[in-house]
Amino acid sequence: MWWKNEDISFQYFLRTCLYVAAIRAFGGIARLVIDAKVHHHKPQSEKQIKDTKKKNEEIAFRIREPSVILNSWCEVFIGKTWMPVIIKSNKFSLVETKAVESFLCWPLKYCMGFDGGVRDVTPRYASKWLEDTKKLRLKYVEKNTNYWKETCELFPSRNKHLEIEETKEFNKELKSAPIPKTIAALKGHPLYVMRRHVLKYECIYPEDTTPVGQIKLKVKGEETFEDIFPRKALKKLHTRGTWLQNARVVRDGEVPMKMVASWMQNKKAGTDSDAKNSPLFGEWQTDWYKAPIAKEGLVPRNDFGNVDLYQMCMLPIGTVFLEDLDEFGVVSRVCRKLGIDAAKAVVGFDGKKGYPKIGGYVICKEFEQTVRDAYVEAAAISDDKARQKSRSRAKKNWRKLLALYFAKKKVERLFAGREVDPQLERVIMKGQRRKMDLEEDSTDEETELELFRAKSADKKGTAAPKSTGRARNKVKIVDDETIESIESEEEEEEATDDSDEEESQDDKKVSKKDKAKAIQPRQRSTRAKKTAAEPVKYQFSGSESSEFSAESNDEDWD
């Protein structure tokens, strides 16, 4: 049975649950409170680990006594306050709120009250709520979001009408807490701040703010005092561009509150990374952004030809934002064809590279329906083209796959000594002839170029350069001027040969034969000549390679 369990904490938990159920059964208001033991979300120093271990050993020593509570107790609403009820000397008894923390595991992080919902009651029991406890919670890490508060709001309490007074009580107790006397306790404090803890994009405004206290310090053996200011005097500072993204504009003639170094701005300007060239302004130096008005069908733009639309209130008057279109990238093309002015909308910036993010187009309101109708037609055409392109690409890939497969089968048959199936040869890729024709054309062009070079070298009395194998494999294009120069050289050579009477006819024949041998171009293969002369329909011999010269029909592949 549960009462025979040696775990005291489990026994206390069950007894507390039964006690809460009994109070609710008699019409009372009560809730179960649990201290959640969670791990640290950030690394701890050796001193912190040592202190935690020492304090928890003291608590573990008291756990042996029957009057200790571990991680669960009860809260009962009496009068206008919540009073804790613990098991003390094996009996339920009312205790002071501040006495509960001494029985809990240290440090205290999350105390949750359950009454049909979830209520965070940690500020009531944590004596160092502002100094230490808040820094151990998730909100201290994620300052832009309050994850824990949003989670608790998902489970509303059945006694929600009592939470308003409870929150006021918490705030009253926190404001009455004394000012911390150490620098570590003041760092990150939600109510107070020191000048040394002011961040880069922060300042204390107004500058003549009266300090609420001072802290005594020792600097090089001398005692000094440093002022402590209220946290509400700490203000956020931003650049002109950041304020514009918040739909605010810095007024003309405002003096910057601070000059800081911005590595991105310095990189664009080509200056030193530590140069303080970026001015910062406070909210009191800005006004709300006033949207411009579109006139004569033209959209107002910024200096870069775009529309600043970081907030919807920045949309120019008389225009509409086409955010749901541009799926196929045809909005700008449609507007150009119709002669309608359309501007890109900048909705933000890339945090890493600083590039603007385009989120749609802005046009005048009177052209909205016209653009939408034209967009539907253009998008349908673009969709059809994209589908046809994808279909043709798929067909091409299937042709390659089948051609390679059948070529493999043919090679396997050839090497196995079997006869090649004529039907197998019929479906080999059709691009072989086109490839072979290109190789023949390139061979002819190289031959003509070699002839020209050889004649020029022979005229000058030098040997013709030999063409390498790499040059023969490359495709070279000879223009019309080169061909005309080749023909003119041949005519001059024939005229010179006719006028030379000293040379005998036999010597001429011998010299021509030698030249012909030296300049003899590579002849076409008999197979290539046969292919160029008359096409053969899928006729192959079993000993030849997979090259063929036949034209296949696209209908065979459909």
C-alpha cells in the first residue's frame, strides 16, 4: 500500500492531494503547489556548484526528520490571501510564507500551483526572486519572448478572478524589497541598473535622472561610490533604418544620443571596423511614419525604386499590396505589358548579409482587378510551359536511360559471341548520327585549315607544323575570309607554276606528289561515306560497334 512506501516525499504528495480534494469538497478554495526540480539551462561555475551542493546537503540532513516537506504542499485561500499548509510533525499546519523556502531544494526555480489550471507562484516563496531566481529561468535567456508565461496561459485557472489581486500583491512585495548591495546582484536586476551595465544600444534618459541609491566600491585601495538608477530610465536606441522598420522616422536636426561602431556599415564604407560612424536615436526623437499618396497612377518609391513596407500602416495611400500573387514570377511582366506602374515591396532585411527581402508588389488601387485578371491568364500559360518543359525533360531522360540499357545489352551479346537482335539495334539512341555528322564537319574544317597552313609554310620555305591528336579532336570554325585567302593562295601558286619554264614537267609532278603526301588530309572512312550517301534503316553487323547512321522517329518514344 502507499502508506507502507518508504519514500517520504511520495507519502507527503499523496496526503497533500487528498487534503486539497477534501477542502474543495467542502466548498473551500485550495490548490496543490509543486516545486519543479529542473536542470540549469547554462553552465555553472565551480563556486556555484560547490554552494549548491553544500546547501542541498543541509536540506538532505533535515529530510530525515518527519516534519520536513520536500516538493509539494497546499495553498488555501483565507480572507484575501493564499496561506501555505504543510505537513509538520505528521500533521497539516499553517506556516509563514517565508518559512517554506527553507524546506525546499536550492536553488528555487519554478513553483507551480494547480487548481484546474496552472499558476506560477514562484515570486511568493523565492526570497531572491529579483536577484537570482529570475536569472535561472527561461525568460532571462530568451528576452524577446516569455515562453513560460505563454505556456501557463494555455491552462487557465478556475480561480482566475483571484489572480488580479494576487498579481498586485506580488508587485507590491517586489517594490518594497531593499536595493541590492553588490554588483553581481544589480546586474540584470529588473528594477535597478548601473551605468557600467548599460549595453551598446541603450542609454539612461533623461541624462539628469536622479539616482535612487549608491553602491560602495573599492578601486585600487580607495573607496568610491557609483550611482544606481531605476530600470525605467534605461531606454533603447536604434539607427534610422531600424526605426523606419518600426514605422517611425527620426526628425530632422536631431542630435544622436550615441555614436557606435557598426561592422556592416563600416564594411560598406570601406573604413576601419572600430570606427564609430553609426548614429543612434531614441524613441523620443522620432515621429510616426506618414504614408505618401499615390497620384496619377504612379506608386511613390524610395531612393532605391522600391516601397518600404515593413508595417502595413506604411502602405502608400491609394495603393494595394499584391502579396498573394507572383507564384510564377509574372506580375512584373504583366504590369509592363499593360503599362501599369508596379513597385517591389521591401518587407525586411536579411540578418546575415543585409540584403532586402521582397515580399510582393504594390500597384494603384484602380488597376488591381485588371492586373489580377491578366495574371490568371499569364500564370496559366506559364504553368503550361513549365509542365511541357518538365515533360520533355522526362522524355529525354527516359530516352537516354533506354538507349544506355539497350547499348549495354548489345555489348553483352557481342562479347558473349551471340548474334545481336535486330530489334535491339533498332531502339539504340538516335543522336549517334548527329554526333557523327558533327565529327565529320569538324574533320573537314581541320583539313582545310591544315592545307592553308602547309601552303603558307611551303611558300615561306618552312616545314608545316604537325597537328596533334588533341587538335584533331577539337571543332574549329573557318570563316569566309580564311577560305577566300586559301583560294587566292592557290591561284597565285598555279600562276607561278605556269610561268616557271626552267622546271621540267617531271620535276613538277614529283614536287606535287611530295606536297600532296605532306599535306594529305585524313580521309573519311568508307562507313562515313556510305552513311552520307544513302541512309540505311537500322542495318547493323554483329561485329561493328554501337555507332549507327539512322534517323529514328519521335513517335517510337511517345
